[in-house]
Amino acid sequence: MNAFHGVDLPPELRSLYETVGRFVHDEISPAEAGLDPTARALPDEVLVPLQEKARRSGFWCMDAPAELGGGGLSTFEMTLVWEQASRHRFAFPVPGGGVFGYSPPVPLYRGSRDQIDRFVRPTIERGLKTFTAISEPSGGSDPARAMRTTATRRGDRYVLNGRKMWSTNADEASFGVIYARTDPARGRKGISAFVVESGTPGMQVSPVPVMRNHWTTEIALDGCEIPVENRIGAEGEGFALAERWMVRGRLMLAAQALGVAAEAIAMAVAWAKERETFGALLATRQGIQFPLADSLVELNAARLLTWQAARKDDAGQDARLDASMAKLYSSEMGFRVVDRAIQILGGMGLSKELNLEHWFRDLRTMRVVEGGSEIQRFLIARDMLGSAAMGRPAADGRGPAAGGSNP
């Protein structure tokens, strides 16, 4: 199956795409074959040797800046990597399951030299896990209003109090970036970002099981003190820092859906060519042909949306709206494609022997995280309708505003 259907990539990018794909096919997928399908992730005895192979192959922290020891790949290049790195069972929440390393939280790249040396470089060099904590029990879709966690400055320290929900890897991470209010009266401009090291007194992490294998966590902060030097940027810059992370974060999810969908289609096509019912191959039946055709069309449409957003980000343009469209369409596309593949394979599609039911649960989760589908639709509509979408009249009072702000 032609991966791009008429869309040509430069030779060096096609080589990158294919090389990462071969590594996943030859190294990661065989290593997963004998694992417990209910496992949370790749166990260390499998993960660590694969990480060493990835380092030797030049596939280590590819999205991190080259001057800090990463690969320095652009957003578009990373969409190619993330897609291919997701064509295996434990591809969530991180493409490659950690085999290609864990890049630091994006806001830290804009941190001080001290923060770069204390947190960013060790993360890349030692393959440390990190976490990001924005969402709270009061709501995650509108953190600017729903955030209740506070950070109160006392001399050369900040004291954090509150609760965070749905953070990934906080129970295994070395540190994370936690967002908290430093000035409740200023809305989103009163939110700041802080590096909090695991094991800091006053921070307690508890697992929160969810429908996918890889669970999330709750973080309770009760008088958790951290040094002022752990604040990233100035007070009130936290939300702006988070927005810089959102474009790449949403495009990573879109690319994950691309990779899983492509693999699911390949599995369904192979099954249809081999399986017979009532004396004929499944491949001869329109009830099989049409869902496969729809899946391929949707996959390529999602890929082009994702590429468009990535190229816009690389050009230095505001790609937040494009990333919302890519995340929305790709996550829902991936869920539909895997659902069709399960239907085509029948009972085998439901079996834990195959990856489909695992991906089905992961993709259902993806439609909620990093801004649920409804939030993405709201952001897109707000951009189309301007102030009218917020229930406010246009500036001239005659109807919808001519233009809306991007999310």
C-alpha cells in the first residue's frame, strides 16, 4: 500500500520515515510479541536494550534541540517519526513506548540556564521520565478558569497547594512541570509554571486507573515547597508557555492516530486477502471492500491535515487552529478505522492476541485527552464565528464579528 498516494517527500524525509518504520517493525514489535497484553507498558528488561539500540541508530530524543543532545528535528519531521513510531502495541502515551527516549516538557526549553543544566540535559542524557500537570478535578478543558491550585511566594520559596488529575507518568517520573495560580485575580495571566521534583515533601502521587492499559495519576499538593529558581519564566507566563507546548502535543497525538490507523488497515487488508467465508475470500465482498476504502481515504485526509499544521508551525506561523483540526479529525479517524478493522476480523479482532482491542481503548482515550473533541470543535467554531460564538454581539452591533481569535 502506497503510504502517501501521490504526495512526494524529499528523499531524506522519505528515508527518515522508512528507517524509523523498519526499526519499529524489526526491533520493537518482535520484542512486544511475548509480553503480557494487559501490561501497562514495556518492562525495563525489554525497554532498556531497545533504548540502547535507538541511541546507536541516532533515534534518541529526536524532537529535542540538537545543542542539548537531541535530534533537533522540525515539527514536520517529527510528525513523520511519530507516525511510524506508533505502529506497535505499546505506542501510547509516548510513540515508541519510550524506546526513543523521553524529551523534556517543551516549556523548559525556555527556562533559565540553570534549569536547562539541572533538568533538560539530564532528561535527554539519562532518559528520565517527566510529567505535565495542568488538569484538575474542577475541570481540564478550561484551565484558565477551572484551575484552583495555588503557588504562594514566601521569601525564596513557593508553597503549592491543590490537586492535579490525569497526569501521565507522575508516579514514575523524576520531575514534572506543574501549573498553578500565582495571582487569582488575573485569570490566565495569573498562572505560572514550576518544576517540581518527585519526592518533594508535600507532594503525593496516586494512580488513577482508566480504560487504557497505561493508567494516569492524581497529584495532591499540601504545603509543597519549592525554590523560586524552579519557576519557569516570569510569574504569569505559565499559560503562554503551555500554549507553546499544545501545538506539538496535539500534533503528536494526531500522528499517533495516523500510525495506528495505517497498521490497522494493513492488518485488515491482509486478513481480507486470506480469509474465506462461504467459498470466497473476504476481499471479494463489498461489505469488506467499502469500509477498507473509507479507511484509506480518511487516513490520507488526516495525514494531510496533520502535515499542513506541522509545516505551518515550522514556518513560524500560528498553527494552533490547524493543530486543533488535525487532532480532532485524526483521533476520531483512528477510532473509526480500528473499529472497522475489528469488525472485519470478527472474533480475532476482539482477541488480546492482536493489537486492535488495545488500540481501540487507547484511541477512545485520545478523543478526551489534550482537549476533547468537543473542545476542538469549539475552538474551530470560535475562530470562524468570532465574538458571536461567545454569545457577544459584533463590535458594530450588526452581526457576527468579521474574524475570531485563534485558540
